[in-house]
Amino acid sequence: MRILVADDHELVRDTISAYLEREQDIEARAASSMEEAGRMIEQEGPFDLVLLDYAMPGVSGLEGLRLAMRLNGGKPVALISGAAGQDVAKAALAAGAAGFLPKTMAARSLVHAIRFMVSGEQYAPIQFLQAVEAEAPDPFEARLTPREKQVLGGLCRGLANKEIARELDLQEVTVKLHVKTICRKLDARNRTHAAMIAKEAGFT
């Protein structure tokens, strides 16, 4: 897959590009400005995914996102940022961004998120989107029942429904219902996405 990393900060741009290049099936290209990114998309694109810094010089707000989405011919464009908050992230997702990635996320998680977005899904770390004051309760504590947390723990360990059922002494159909409820509560597309959300949020 071909990924374009557009960021005016050289260290961020080069670090992300170099890490992605370690993946056998990823070819990473880099742009240091919105103008250069637009030119590369027109000349070399469309890319399988464009990772665009939210605060690129020469564009304001979500203008760069909309421009990149238009140039990239319908293929996904995601925002990366080290400073933008929840409101910006939610606005970007509502505008059609493939995802919103904080620059603080772990490199391995970044690769997983990229693969998820290239597959056509929308991604943003639940821990970021639902960040609240430190004293507020953990979103998993508020959303999931104790049994659902047990099932989610099994999903995070890669267990099949049958294995989770055996471990928790439940019927397999009951586990399936729990998985469906968990996906709904976490806004997850499927069991794999639910496990990914949980891991990103530090669920144990």
C-alpha cells in the first residue's frame, strides 16, 4: 500500500515515514507542505491513505482535509495532530476523514490504525475522543457490565466465542449476544475493532 505523510515538522514526518517503510507491504512518501502534498497527490496519486497534519501552513482548520480528500479521488485521508482537541477530531470525522490520530500514539498502534483505515473503516482512539477530567470514571466502567468486561477481555486475548464461553461457563449464543452488545456500546464495527479500541484505551 502507498501512504503519503504530509507534515511540516521534519522530525515527525521522517519518523513516521521511516517506521512505515519497515513494513514489507507499505511504501511511504513524504511532503513538507500542503502545496507539495497536493502536487504529489496529483502526480503520483491517488494514495491508499494520506496522513495529513491538521496544522499545515497555508491552510486553516479543516480546509486542508477537504482539499486532500478532493485530490485523492475518494481514497481515505486522515488527520494527525499533536495539539488539536476532541472538537476538532469529531469535526474531522464528521467531515469524512478516515481517522484522527494523535501524534502521541504508539508506532505499532499507528500501523494497525493505518491498515484499518485503508480497509475502508473510520478510526480514532476512544481514549482520546472520550477524554475527560482525571477524576471522571473510566468509560469502560460506565459503559460495560462486569460480564461484558470479561467477554471483552477474551476478545483482547484473541479467543473465539466458543473458547470464551468455555472459560466463563456460558452458552456460546450468550457470548455472541455479549459481543454484539459490546460492539454497540463501544461503537465498534466488529469484534476485532472492539478489541483494538479496548487495547488503545488501556483496558485490562
